[in-house]
Amino acid sequence: MRFHFMDWTGNGKIGFRRLVLAPSNWLDPSDPVPVCPDCGKPFRKAQELPDNVCYVGDCLEVHDPEQAM
């Protein structure tokens, strides 16, 4: 349930990209909204179905290791 930052890949001709895996969780609608274990920010609702709700971490900027540089 934490953000995972991959290394940058690519080259100067095609450009560079970095894959970031954001935490997500499907829960019952009656369950409490999950929060980020690192900063405490509540996850945002990404998708809602009749029996489940998908929540996604919405605090990428806080955890991006390049933002601290």
C-alpha cells in the first residue's frame, strides 16, 4: 500500500519515462476510507461499483524522491 517509483528509462531521442505504481484498494462501501501509511492523507475514490469501491493513493508529490532534491 505504498508508492513504488521505478528507475527512469529511455534516451534523448525518444524521451524518458518513469513508471510509478500508486497504491489502490478495493473495499466494501461500508469500510472506512484508507489513508496513506506514510503521510496520512486519505485515498481518493477512483471507481465505485454496487458492492465495491476502489480507492487510490493521491499524494504522489509528497512521496516523489526527486521532489526532495
